[in-house]
Amino acid sequence: MPLDPNARTIAEPNTILRGLVGSTVHGLVLSGTDDRDEMGVCVEPRRYVVGFGKFEHWVYRSAAEREGNQGARSQAGDLDLTIYSLRKWARLALQGNPTVLLLLYLPGDALVIRTKVGEELQRIAPAFASRHAGRRFLGYLEAQRQRLVGERGQRDVNRVELVERFGYDTKYAMHMLRLGHQGVEFLESDRLTLPMKEPVRNQLMDVRQGRSNLADVLAECTQLELRLGELLHSSPLPPEPDLQTVESFVMDTYATAWARTSESDQ
């Protein structure tokens, strides 16, 4: 939930980069079934960084707005949007958060907003890449496998209709494997290809549509976990991200944005 009641008025006018991060951008969408997931980054005003104002992110869900319930399940066509402050987004990206990293590699047709500053942020994508990110990919993959089979907490049952039809949540399983394949690609090449390349994309769509049994899905997940474990030691990526380059970009971006705001107030 947002930390400031005016979060929307902070986030939207100051967004530098915003785009798709859900099934559509991965090339894994089923027509007429998916909501629209978007993520963005904004440069919040000075008082929310050095003053007493507090802003880290703003979340908007059209399903929640429509039904008056924050827990409402998104339906086809609904928008789920999160806009982070630049500082929080950068921290998550430096930690290797798989979803946050997607913004750095979005193609033009997946972008909703990209200012010149947003272009520069995508340009320094290599500064965020490190083997450290591999631990996040691996950790998320293991956690999702455990949830899929009920080893960690309750089994994922948000899509009861899929479980009843196929015996397991095929969409959840697809995204689990997608995460593993993307982690391997990232550690091997410092890239995230969007949409995903064939034949992997087609194989994942087979999982989503129930053409793969759960045993085969779990076996593939195990192989991806093993490969990610190997890449933690053999990846050509540096052990840690380039903190100096990222910090310089963040500091310069805030300073420039605040200077322009001060000039407009004169």
C-alpha cells in the first residue's frame, strides 16, 4: 500500500519509465484471459527524500477500484500498476529482483512512458547486472516450486478452475519455469529477451495450457535450479553490481529534477 495519501499525485507526474511486466511482455498471454501488469519509476519531489514526506511506491489496481475491495482478483483487461520511487526501485534492482529488472530490457512497444532520463536508465542496465542477481532468481524459483506443491505454506489455489481442470495451477507453473529460464539467460548473457525466444516460449505456453503433466514440470524446474546453482560460480557477470555508476545516476537524476522544480517556482 502507498505510504502517502497523495501517492498518485507524486508518482504519475514524475514518472521517467513505465511499461509492461506481465504475461504480455513475456509473450505468454492467452487472448481474453490476462490482466495488464505495469511497473514504473518516478523521481519524487525533494521533501520525500530529504524532508519529512514519505513515498516509496504507489499501487493502483482497477479491480480494487471497481469492486471497492483491495483483495479483489484481477480479471481480463484489468490494470495492476506499481510505480516505485527511483531510490527504492534502484535498491531492488541492485539486489537482483527479477520483476524489477525487467524494466531495463523492455522493448519500445512494451513501454508506456520513457523520458530521456528513462532512456539513460535503460542504457546503464549493465551496471545492475551481477551474479548476486542469480541468488534472487534461484531463491524465487525454489520458493515458487515449494508453493506449487504445498511444501511452503498452502498450495497456490488462486486459480481453482485450473487446478480442477489440470490438477495444478498451470499459469503459476508456467511463470515458475519462465523465471528459471530468464535467470539462466541473465546469468549467461547479461540480457533478458522480451518477448521470450523460441522454443522456450512455446514450451511454456504448453505448460500454461495444460499440455504438460506436473511431474515433467517439476523435473524441468529441478534442472533449472541446478543450472542456476552452477551459474552462481561460473557466470561471466561480475560478483557484485556497479554501485558507483548506479549511485551517480540516481544522485544526478534527483539533483537535476529538483533544480528544474526550483526554477519553475521562481
